[in-house]
Amino acid sequence: MGSPFKDHHHHHPFSLAKKLIPWTFYAMLPLVLFRLYFYPYPFHHITTPILTSSSSVSSPTPFEEVETSCDYTTGKWVRDKRGPLYNGSACGTIKEGQNCIAHGRPDMGYLYWRWKPKHCKLPRFEPSTFLQLLRNKHLAFVGDSMARNQLESLLCMLSSASAPNLVYRDGEDNKFRRWFFESHNITISVYWSPFLVKGVEKYNTGPNHNQLYLDHVDERWAADMNGIDMIVVSIGHWFLHPAVYYEGDQVLGCHYCPGLNHTEIGFYDVLRKAIKTTLKALIDRKGANSNGINAFVTTFSPAHFEGDWDKLGACPKTKPYKEGEKALEGMDADMRQIEIEEVEAAKMNSTHLEKFRLEALDVTSLSLMRPDGHPGPYMHPFPFANGVTERVQNDCVHWCLPGPIDTWNEILLQVIKKWDYESRREE
């Protein structure tokens, strides 16, 4: 299957599935609205720290010496009177469900925090620097709705310096889109690929499970790989859905598929295989090319449901957790750990490639500490216009724009700055 950007008639219907996840084993029963998930918390806890390195540069120009490397994964959220770079009314690329202010969210405190790493500074995002560093390049965000959330945050941050022009959309739920920044000849794309590998998403009319082919990368994005200079991949939540897994023509097993005579497989192993296949494809297809590729894996973004997802106050917090108040554990820790380990393994496997660079964008801990940053009931406009009701849909998975997810792109810029400095030093 080719890229959707080349085939304007190829649509991928969006499945609105209904599922419910019980708290035993990895089992899940169908019931979900708008991909909001509960999920189980295994009690084994992996704490091995692996750092995301980058520069602690604070000047708006990318062309200066990088003083130190920085571990952005540990720190605390501190008050910041300056607030965000953009607002919901000024940025036209925000997905409706994440435009919390426009939808009537009354508290604004969540906008006035910034991430302070323990041993270094994380500078405020500099749109002009980002545009300068990406001049004449194609940046692609590939993955699930968290990849889209991060992309839309970046577009809003950049739009304060240069207007993005939408030059392609597939017409169906905005799953494949492309923007062009004429000022710097930059293309930024988003590719819907919730497993990164080849997958057949379930439909209302078909079987009640996804099908994943773990040894095949998803060609809906991979077919365009030669034209991509930098890629940010982000997956996780879709691996909690019921699915049947294949390698080659063989069924490996399944995750929560009662009625099918398949071996039950936990989704952790499947996530690992999917990332391994993806990174191997990047290395094999692009790593040895003359122009190579710069790649990021954004780590798992925790949800913050407290009780039922459709009950009033599902994510009611209005402030970040304090340092040490919330531990990274259970599924959040395990998903992150798998992604970090696979990135480190791929880096070891590609040390001989000069044009391939890879980094984990390790945002799990800093995101875990922001239970106040989700749309909650404000995924819909003015949910309490007719009074407060006991039941209301809540999004405690995605992030308001502006919001904490803007920090992910601040860190992204710092790593790109570091890479740019290293490249120029080697010349």
C-alpha cells in the first residue's frame, strides 16, 4: 500500500470502538468513546533511568557553542507568569477537542507553569530558531493521536513566527495532513499510524479486534521515508485494544479475543516488536542513505483518569503534582521502559551510520506530573451550559492546547540544537 499523500482516494475509516478494560490481567472488554482509555496497572516497577541528553542553550541563535548536556527527564513544574507562546484563538490548527479555552474551561492556572529540569535550564521555545534549523527539510510526525497532539502544539508555536499553509489533507478525520512554511521551505506532515507497523483497524461492521502484522512496517508512512529528513514517532494507547497479532502468515496470538482460539499475549511484547520493526526500517532504509534521517521516539504519555471516564470530575486537578508526590509506576513505567530500551538498542545497532541519529524524547515523567493539563469535559464546547450533569464525557488522555505538551517541543528543539552543533563541529 502506498502513501496516502500519493493516493488522494485512499481513505482509512476512523473506528469509533466501544470497550471497557477490566482490572484483571491485561483483559479488556469493549467500551470507549473517542479513544479514551482506562488501563490496568501491573505492580512490577522498573526504575532504570536512561537519560535524554541535549544542550542547555539559552540564546535564540542555533549557531553557538553548546555548553553542557542536559537530562530533561527529572525536574519539577514551576510557576511562570509569561504563560504560553500562543492562544487558542490565534492558532487555527488546534483540533476541536483540545481547544480547552474556546470550549469554556474556566480555570487558566494550568497555562502558567514551565518545566524546570534538575541540573540545567530548559529555554523557552524559539520559533525562529526552530524554523532556521529545519530550513529546506521535511519533518514528519507518525503515530497515534498523541503524535497529532504534539504536531498541533508545534504548529501553534511556530505560527507565532511564520504561517503554516495546509497543502494536503486526506479529507477524512485529518489523519494525513501536510503543511508548508514558505518562509523557510519547510514541510511538516502528520501520518496516522497507531501501531507504526502494518495494522488493520477494526470497523463497526467487522470483527471486534485490530489485526497487527508485527514484522511489516506500515507503508502508509514508510513509503514516503525517502522524502523525510526528520521523524517523530509516538505510539502506546492503541496497544491496549483487543487485537490479533501476526508474524509473516502465522498468528502469534492475540490480546483479549474471547471466542478466538488464539494464545493470549500481553501487549508489552507486542509494543516492543512494533518499535523494533519501525526502528530497523528507519536504519535499513534511511540510515545508510547519503542524506540519512534524524529520528525521535516520544515516550508514553500517561492518562489521568480518577474513577469512571464518563463521570463528573474524571480528571479534576487544577495544579501539577509536586516533586515526589506521584511515582512513575505500573503500566506507565513499563511502556516507557520498553521504548527507552528499544531506542538504546537501535542506537547501538547503528553506531556505524554517520547519517542516522536517534533519541528518545522522554516525556513520561514530566507529563505524569500534569494531571491538570487535559481537556476533561471541555473536549466538547461548554459541557455544562445546561447545568451540571452526573455523566459527562471526559478526555483525560490528550492535552489542552496551549498546555503541558508544548514542553515536549521545547525539549525537541534543544536536541535538534545539540545535533546541529555536533554536525558543524565535525565539519
